[in-house]
Amino acid sequence: MAIYKLKRNTVFEPKGIERLVAAYEQTLRALRLKDRDDPITQLVAEKIIAIGRLGRRPG
């Protein structure tokens, strides 16, 4: 749930938020993190939002 809490405090357009959430979910799957309350998911969310603020897209 970390990204959902953090995205409330961001200034992204709806399409940007969709991309951030998709990147977050894909990253958690890749890392095999299932527990959304695990503190590491907060770190993942913060990093994805930081990258989003730079305007960069993966791949």
C-alpha cells in the first residue's frame, strides 16, 4: 500500500499515476514481495516516485 499513500502527496497527472502504480506493482512482482505492509515496499515506492519526478520512463 506504500505507493497509494505516497501518491496522495504528489502532483502527477492521472496517466503518470497509472504508470507509477504499474511500475510499483511490476517491481514488487519482480522482487517477489507480496506483503504490501513490508517496509521495503515503502522504499520501492519512494524510489519509483523519485524516478517519476525526473520524468524518466523505464525501458
